[in-house]
Amino acid sequence: MGSSFENVQVYIGSQDKKTAHQTIIDALDALVLRGDYAETEADHPDNADLTLIVSPVSDEAWISVYLYHEWGRCIPEEFLFPRLAQALSAEVSYPVVGILVHDSDVLRLDYYQGGALVDQFDNEWVMGYERSEAPPDRIRDGHPERWRDLLRPGTAPDALRAAWNKEEVFIEDRLTIMAFLLGMNSDLVQTYPQELVETDALDFFFMMYRRSPRKSA
């Protein structure tokens, strides 16, 4: 069985790293607290109803956001892929990319700005159709030129297309190339939030919430 994971990548480029980091944390907090959640003093993510994890301040051009849930536990519907990426993009001025890998075979990218979808790439999933049988409007081949401002300096959009189309046994190999072209940290792009919890990654920022009966009533 292959790997399956998802995360959100926020492009901050050359913006002040600490300011951008705090802006993203504040935006996530506001987003969650507008729903059926409240802050909690839980001492571990497994004791919270919802946990978001944000990568630490660094020199990276991207900040990673992960939704943590216990193995076998249902993900809150409002945070299912790609809703978190879209909702966060509506809260901040930065470009936001949702990344989904399924069973090491499928790679989907959803790129948002200001809550609006800019582009999508999906190497295989075509809404339940085999790719060769799918209606044209259900094929998400992506438009590399729309990613131009996110690429490393000197990188042409055609390089991104080549990465998307590259034949690899495992889709993570394709994702690694794509991450490099976009200046993303490949390790962070392929990190499991469960591993961050299990290894007690103290440099990451953990945001834990509980469901609020008052709000749900």
C-alpha cells in the first residue's frame, strides 16, 4: 500500500517571516473559532477535537499547515481537502496551495488566491472516470503559466509541466521535483502530521480546539 497525506502550503516569498507566520496563525485561529469550536487547554492533540499544526519560522518561502487527526478518526467535514486551503486563502493575502497524495498514485494540487481557485492539477482522479473516458471539463491538467509568480527565480513554467507529466513509479517522486521548482521544502510537503505528534516536534506550532456545545446548539 502506498502513502496518503495532505497539507496546505502558504507562499510568503520574501515577506517578513515572523510577521507572515503570525498572520497565518491568527487567520487559522479566526477561521476555526467562527465555526463550532473553542480554544482548549488539552495537553495532547489526541485529547482535542481539532488540531492544526503550523511549521516553524524559518527562511523558507512557504509555510506548511497540517490538519491532525487520530488514525481512524473522522476529519471534520469543513476541513476536508481542499476546503482548508480555500478558506485560509480567503483570510490572508498570500497564495495558498492544497496538496493531496493518495496511495502514492494520485497527486492533486489546488491553488487559491483570495478564496478563489486559480488552478488545479490532478494526475489521475477525474471525478470517478478513467482519464481516457472523462469529459474534457472534468480533466484537471493544470496551467503552469498561472504558477509563474510562485516558481523559483529563473524557472520557466514549462519545467513545472514537465514535472507534472514525468512518469514515476511513486507520485512522491514527481512531487519532490515539483516542490523544488516552487521552492517548497520537500520534507515538509511530505510530512505526516501524525509523525509530528508522535515525535513531539516542539518547534512546530500546535493549535488545539474542542467542539463548543454552545456554538453547536
